[in-house]
Amino acid sequence: MLWVLKNWKLVILIVSLLALSITGVALYQKGKSEARQEAAIISLKEDLAASERARELADAALKADQQKAAQDAIAYTELSKRKAALNDYADSLADGLHQCLSGADVDRLRDLWK
């Protein structure tokens, strides 16, 4: 205890250096933590942007598929109507067609459209 009283300046210097080093380590850890959090935020923002872009692309693909399905449905309906009309016409002209084609040829022609 006597030594501490004689060298009080040295004790104050050691305590000050110790306090400064502890404060420096704490500030370093805080800065490191903030940098890690900032990097995580940037990464999350990039992931969010990529997810939004993927969602937009998926929505565009879905919309294109819906439009194609609608067009295909219209084309299928039109083709079905034409097929039915052709079959009706072939049925109504069965005698006329037999003059040019044999019965087997007419049946084969009908099977092509069915």
C-alpha cells in the first residue's frame, strides 16, 4: 500500500491505459458488429431484389401462359366447329361422294377428321 501512495502517478497511468484499452476493445467490437449487421442488411436487400425479380418473371410467364391457353381454346373451338361442319357436309353428300370415291375412301376421309 505504501508503494501505491509513493507511485500514485504510475498507478493512475496504468489505470488510465487499462480503461482506454478496454474502451478501445469495446468500440472495436461494436464497430465489427455494426459492419456485420450492415453486410447482412445489404445481403438481405440483394436477396429481396432477386426474389422480387423472380416473382415478376414468374408472373409474366404465368400471364403469357394464360394468354396462350386462351388463344389455344379459341383455336380448338374453331377447329371443332369446322370439323363438325365438315362431318355434317360429308353426311349430307354421302351419295354424291360415293360417285367420286368408294365407300372405304369416304370412311377413311371421315376418320381423318374425327
